[in-house]
Amino acid sequence: MSNYFDNYKDEQGNVDNKLTLNSDGFACLTDDLEEIIDKYTGSDEWSENNNYFGARSEIRLDLMDLIHSIINKEQD
């Protein structure tokens, strides 16, 4: 299994049976997303502009949903 996924464990020690991105996975996804946007825009100004912060967050959440669906082999 990938180093980017773990089973979520809450404060009471309950472990979820589905995999989710861990902190390393989340950080790598964020870095990859920034690289993609920089590649196609030719600028890293977007990352410093608060107007684009929400859009980046939405894209990251959509990607996380897709990744979680694939890794857990869920179907809509």
C-alpha cells in the first residue's frame, strides 16, 4: 500500500475500515496541485492571491474525493 494512505483513527482508538490520505498524502497532493497550476498558468502568483485560495481548496477536495473512491473502490 502507498505511503500516502492510512486508516483513520479517532481519539477513542476507533479505526475506520476505509483508507484516507494521511498528512504526507495531503501535503503531496497540495504540492502537486500547485505545480500543475503553475505549469499551465506560467505563474505562481495564483498561490499568493487569496482570490484563488478557495478555488484551489475546492479542487483539492474534489481530487481527494476521487482518490478516496478509487483507493476504496467505491462506486457512485
